[in-house]
Amino acid sequence: MFVRVALDHPLPTLFDYRGEPSTQLAPGMLVQVPFGKRHVVGLVCEVTAHSDVPPERLRDAGALCAACPPLSAEWLALAAFAADYYQRGLGEVALPALPQALRDASRWARLFAPEERYRLTPAGRSALPDALPARASALRRLADALAAAESIEAAEARAIHPKAIATLAAWQADGWAERQVIDAAAARDLPRLANTELPDPLPIQRPTLTAEQAQAVDAIGAADSFAPFLLHGVTGSGKTEVYLHALSALLDARPDAQALVLVPEINLTPQFEAAFRARFAALPDDAIVTLHSGLAEGERARNWFAAHLGQARIVLGTRLAVLASLPKLALIVVDEEHDPAYKQQEGLRYSARDLAVWRAKQLEIPVVLGSATPSLESWWQADQGRYKRLTLARRAVADAALPAVRLIDLEEERRRGRASLEGLSGPLVAALKGRLERGEQSLVFLNRRGYAPALSCDACGWVAGCPRCSAYVVLHKPERALRCHHCGWEARIPRSCPECGNVDIAPLGRGTQRVEEALATAVPGARVLRIDADSTRRKGSAQALFSDVHAGEVDILVGTQMIAKGHDFQRVSLVGVLNADTALFSHDFRASERLFAQLMQVSGRAGRAGLPGEVLVQTRYPRHALYHALGRHDYVGFANSTLAERRDAHLPPFVYQALLRAEGRTLEAALAFLQQAAAALAGISAAERVTVYDAVPMTIVKVANVHRAQLLLESASRQALQATLRAWQPALRALKGVLRWSVEVDPLDI
Ligand code: ADP
Ligand code: ZN
Ligand code: ZN
């Protein structure tokens, strides 16, 4: 008997091993196998009676992971689809999707091992402290640890004192301690409620659904096979409530059904988790679990198992959760489906939203894609009737109107000689002061972190650049550093210009730190809080900062897109937008779609609880069509006109794209590789329906001393593009001369 095993290895093949016929090998099981000089964990994909590998080269498969029930055929098919579609090996997709503890066979034994714990009896609690010899400090620490906790694990005790178990046995004999063995079955009950603090869920009671919400919930509930819904609801229209009702209907109707809810950012999970726990209070704690990269490894493994074993009824997670094993999956929700964060930008470059739709199709279940600003891809699917559109046109809270949008013409301000302070215009400062007086909150949005995007010398024109990248370095004032946002290179801020010695070097442009500083001067007395990737680096800090905002301990919140997404800020009545113009003239054809979505999202934070909301956008181009659409809250108009432009220009979603990227020691090497790769397309018949563009350097051509270039492939036929990419792989693998290359399907940044 033979097994064909997927390994986390770039070769896109399965590896054959001899299997012991007595072991019950089946697809979906994890098995330890020898690979070269190492032992690695593989996923059994097939069990067969013969192998094409010559017998003398076949090696024996090792132990199976008994603690992990096999992954289902559906899950294997999902991994196989993702591998095929994104042009990777099956093992490269499947194994990284599993918890770390499963990918290391040395840890299997402990996965569900019986747990041995000790605790003090009441007699022990009173007698022990006096019974210990004065100088027995290790024993005292052991006794203290036992006294401090309900019980401790054998391993913990051993860590305190190597002979702890013998001591505990003696104390047991004296009637001072008790030993508890929690058997494997109970230890299986791995998931435990994460003891993170959750924000207070809002609101406490169930609101009555609006007519639009009720219609959406009914439509989702009525679906009994594959049904993709595009839930287009303006900000504050109560999309969350629609998800909650749809989940509730499903969980009530089917006691074993599971649901997957995806959110674009880790920071949005606590708010959803709190809402789910409050609404589904009758479910056991471990029926609602989260999956994201911010979890500790053990917790992530526990939660993964809860999903895999069917105990978790609701799995709430970021993009990686789309690859979770969910044997009873019956509903998928993708909130803020337009968000670029659903696209993984390294390794397996997949779109979690697209995989979610594929998964729903595979399982013949409904999938709800929710957004106030759907991606043009999804909008176009709905236009064609492939997705069913559900519309929430009004805000859910009575008298919470959409905010009024006002454009502040920066040119006009300048012409009229009106003062602006560090990039904050007069009208914006006045509005911020007004909010402060009324005790309302404001939010200032700027999509650039750091103090200033560059540091320059007026005298000679020097600009601080990264020695390893073709990019300027960002000035970080609180950290007193220059930092490269591309490779992480860091240096102290120089005192003078390294080129000419001028001491008058100055920051160029503005980032969130500089705006934070300016706000403190411009709006005296305001409590200003900055939220961006720098201020939230420590685990849990973002949540603490957001809690401060919810608790009303902040007057002005300044930040990047982190503050724009999904948060239900009740007391924000003003949103100021700085520096948005740069995206208007980007070479990236998706820049305006992204900007529009960001501005709609951030505007949507204003006026949610009935306070009249206002949005002030500082711009040099107040007549730009994008700002006009924003002012009218006209997503539909914007989407339709942008789609028409895309159609004329033959851009996605009207064509399908793929990129071949190459990284070389020199730009010439990278370009030469791509040119050879392009030449290799000549022999592929499907490539006749594919347009191949010239190989070009990437916008930031050098990162960390590596030169990068790319080749764009495009086709009106997804099948032709897929067939081309597949047939191309052997030729690509045979090419040499670069450090790395990769294929990306449906790239977002080109
Ligand atoms: P969205 O995600 O669409 O921006 P949310 O789901 O955050 O909107 O809801 C916005 C606010 O409206 C929340 O405070 C929510 O509690 C409230 N809400 C939702 N549905 C209703 C309803 N039917 N009646 C009253 N309030 C509602
Ligand atoms: Zn200089
Ligand atoms: Zn760099």
C-alpha cells in the first residue's frame, strides 16, 4: 500500500511513500515522513495500491497524527483549487493553513495528552506554610504557586523544581495535595474562552429590524443552495444586524451548522466577538472562536481545533480563516468585502473573498458579501445577475442622516491669504474647536504614518534615502529615527545635511505624527489620540486605544485607514480628511476606487448615533468627479462611471490579469529573466488569447538591495489565462538568473 503525500515544498507534486497496510491510512490524515535527512509532516492526499516510483527509492511513511481527525474531502478540494488557481503546490497551500502544533510531529503527543494537575487540599492550605523548612526556597515557591492558583499543571510544577512531582506525591500522602488527571476525552475540549477583554456590546437589546434589513435577512434565510449575496448597505445601515439575524436563524434551525464570518482587520474582531457573545449568550463559550494572526500560537491551535471538530458554531476571523477546516459550514459572511486586506500580499497570494465565494459554491451554501462600497468586481457580478443585490439605502438609527460633505478648496484658501496651520485649514480648525466645545468627538484621517514622508536639505536638495531601497525614508519624530517603510532600515536623524553640512534640514510633507503635534497647538485643550501602525505595535494596544475613544476619553482621533474601517463610533460628529489628492493622479488604475471607498468609509464614522455629522475634505481639486460623488454619497454613480471607464480601457473586471514578478541582484537580470519567460510563451497555444506586456521595473525598483521587475499578462478569458499560466510553469522553473520569481493571479497592485 502506498500513500501520496503533500509536503510544504515548492515542487508542485505529491510525494509517494510506502504505507503500513495495518495502519488505517486515509486521505486527509497527517503523517510523519522522512524527507532528505529530515522528518517532516505531510498531508495524505491519496492512498493507492501502486506507485510509479521505483521500490528501492520508496521510503516508509511514519506515524500518523491520531489526535487529529482527517481533514474532509471538501477541505482537500478547497486547498487543491487554491493551489491550482494561484499556481502553487498543494502542500504549499495546505500545510501553512494548519496550526503550527500540527506541522511539528514532535508536538503531536502532547496535543491531546491527558493533563496532570495538582492542587492543595484545605488541610494543605493551612498546614503547608508552617511545615516547610525555613531555607527550602524552591519548595516554598512550589507551595506559593499552588496556593495562588486553583491548580497547576505537572509541567508547571516541574519548571519550579525538578523534583516537584516527588514532593507533590509526598504531600498527597500527607493529605495536603490532590492529583487530578483530566483524560484525553476531556482534554479534547481544548477551546477555552480567550480571556481578552471585550468592549461592551452596543446595543444591549435586539433592535427591531428596518424593512430593508428584514428583507435582506429573509432573502438570505430563504437560500437553500449556492447563493451569493451582495449586501450593499450605506455606512450605519446596520449590516451587522443583518449578519446577526442570518446567523441566528441558521444556528437555531440547525444545531450542528457552522458559520464563517470574515472581517478585514484584526482590530475589528473584538467588536464583532462582543456582539456575537451578547447575542448568542445561550451558546457555550467555545462555540464562538476567533482566528487571526494576532492570537498566541496555542490559542490559534485551540480555536482551529474547535472549528475542525465542529464545536465552534461561529468562526470569526481575518483572511487566513477562509482556509479553516469547517466540516459543517453552512453560511459565510465577508464584511467590508471591498477591503484590499482580503488579499494576501506574500507567499500564497490569494483573495480570501474570492475563495469564500468558491467555498460557498462548492458546499452549495449562501455567502453574504457586505459593504457600503463594494469592489467593482463584485458590483459587476451583481450587475450581471450572478450575485443577488440586497440594498440598505438608509441608516438604521432613526434620524441618523448621512453626514454633509464639504470640500475645502486649498487653492482658494491660499489665494485669499487665509492662514493654515501646519496643513490644517482655517475652516477645519474652526470646526474642530466647535466640536470640542460641544463635547463631541472628531476624527482626522490621513493615510500616511510617521512624522514626515521625507527629510530634506533646502541648500543642496539632498533628500534622505534608504541605502538599500530606491525610496525615501520616513521621519519618525517620537522614535527619533529615520525609517524605511519598505525594508525596515533605520538610522538616527542626522544633525546636518550629510552632503553640504547645512544644519537647517527640514521635514517634507506630513504624516500622522506631525498632524497630531499640529492639532495639539491648533485646538488647545483637546485630548488628541493617534492610531496607526506605529502607535499600535504592541499586542492589544489597538484595542485599548479604541476603548478610550468609545469611553469618550478622546476629543480628536487622528489616524490612518485603521480608524476608517468598520468602527461604530457613537460620538463622532466631524471627520476631517487631509492629503487625499495624491491618489487622484496615481498610475494605479485602482487608486481612485480605493480612495473613494476609504473616504466613504471614513465619512461613515460621522453622525452615526443621531448627532448631525459633517465631513470636511481639504483638496486642491474641489471639482474632481470623485469628490462630487462623495458629496452626494453616490456610490452607485461612481461605480457605474468607473466601470464604464474600465470597460473602455479594457481593465479588470472586464479582463483578467496575472503578474510574473522577478527579483534579481541587478535590474538587468530581473528584466532578462522576464524577457526569456515571455519568449517561452510562444509555444503555448492558450497564450494566443493572452496579451503579454513588456517587462518593466516595479515602481519601487529596489527594495533591500534586490531589484524588482514585472511582466503583466492579460486576457478576456479567465480559462485561457489559467491554462497559459499552468503550461508556463515548467519553462519558468527551468529559467535561471534571478533570486526569486513568483506568479500572482488577480493582482491588486500593478
Ligand atoms: P454598518 O456596518 O452598516 O455601518 P452597523 O451594523 O455598525 O452599520 O450599525 C450602525 C448602528 O445602527 C449600530 O449602532 C447599530 O446598533 C444600529 N442599528 C442597526 N440596526 C438597527 C435597527 N434596526 N434599529 C435601530 N438601530 C439599529
Ligand atoms: Zn545639503
Ligand atoms: Zn529600505
